[in-house]
Amino acid sequence: MSVPQDYLHRPVAVIGAGTLGRRVALMFASRGGLVRIHARRAEIGAAAADFVEQQIAGLEGSHPGWARGRAEHVARLEDAVADAWLVIESVPERLELKQEVFAQLESASPRDTILASNSSSYASRLIVDGLSTTDRMLNTHFYMPPTQIAVDVMSCGNTSQEVLDFVLATFPHYGLRPFLVRRESTGFIFNRIWAAIKREALDVVASGVATPDDVDEMWKLLFGTQIGPFRAMDRVGLDVVYDIEEHYAAENPHLPPGPRELLRHYIEAGKLGAKTGEGFYADYAKT
């Protein structure tokens, strides 16, 4: 496939408007263009567009191409992706849902649109299985922009080299730092390392060795960071963390069950982290 030559004059579409989706939209609104946000729940999509409007000025001067763009919520997926040069799927971490969304994107998007999954654990090879235009499909896994600008870029196994090169060259213009994943890897680069740290931290607490606060305080002292693993999980969302852990466990049934049991305890109590006002910590303003 040929990459979109006129991308500066075309919108970006983000499908999914949760914690990460709205932050991805924010980054792509930082070069003066339009970002369309589609969410199944209209109020979530509208809130995501408001988030971009409130946050965009804070990125002024953050990268050489900065220019104030805008985001809008679009109710119909077909309208959101019409004439988009890039579509980023950021729906919950469930394979069947992502496969359903990608089938819709393939049908509704222009042929030169790049279709990317923001999945944090599923290889796009699994998501696009059975589709016919996989040369334009890939993983672009974001962390927590705008403060964390790293992006994993991984082929679905059939992604054209032209598309990979284009994404690697273009994303820095939006203040992002892409890293090529050179072979298929569950968890990509950093998340593969982070998964082991996160799982062991959960197991330490699940087995009664320490509290979440103890682990985080030691982590901050030893590594000089502002937050530790449990605060980080609260920011991502414990339901998201649990879905990811379930996927890892499906691939490796020998993983200890304690971490998932601990996460389920919090999820069943409605404590999903910062987005619900309480997770491992209870000092968040509910959003």
C-alpha cells in the first residue's frame, strides 16, 4: 500500500475514549489538526473531547511542530474514520472486541488509512486475523502521554515496510518517541519488562508480605521516581491491568493466581483506580 501523502490535511480518528484514548487524542491534536473521537457511550466521547480542549494549551512548545488543534466527539464510527489518515483503536483489552472493531475499520476506512491498535498486550496479528488489507495494520502501543511519550511500533506480520517507516518518521512530529519492536513480542518492549515487576509486586501484597504503600515507598526511595507500581496501576485502571494479566495467564498457565485474585478483590468492590476515585489508594478525585 502507499502511505497517505496528504496526512497534514486529514484528521486522525481515535476509537475509544478511556484513560489512554483521550491522551492519545491529545497528542495528535498538538500539530494543529483535527482529531475525531468515537466512543460507544456518547458522554464518554464528549468528555474525552473536553479533556483535549482543556489540556492542549499545556503542550504548547512541547515539540517543534506544535500547533493548537482540536478534538470532536463523533457518534458514528463510519463518520469518525471518513477521510482519516490514521485510526487508532483504544477499546478495552478484550480480543473479540478488538477483532470486531478492526473488521468495522477495514470496511469503513479509506484504503490508504493506517489502522493501528493501541493494545497493551495483544499482537495485532491476532486482532487482524482473517482481514484482507493487513499491509496497513499494526500495533502502536502508547503508555501515558503526554508525560510518557514512548510508543511501541510492531508489525502484524504483514505490515508493509513503507507503513512502518512512515509511522516511525511521522510520530515524532506529534511529540512522540516511537520504538520499533523488531520481532513479535507479547507485551512489546517495556511492558514485557513491566509485566514481571507488576506481577511480583501484586504477589508480594497478595501473600501478605507488604502493603501497596510499603512497596511504592521502597520503589520511590530506591529508584528515585515520583510514583511506585501500585500508584501506576491505579492510574492505568485496575480493570485494564486485570484484563492484561488474564491474557498473560492464558498464554502461560503457570503464572501465580495471587495477583489476579488481588485485582479481582478490588474490581468487585468497584475500586478501579483513579477513574473511580479509589483503587489501591483512596485519595483521587472521582472522574
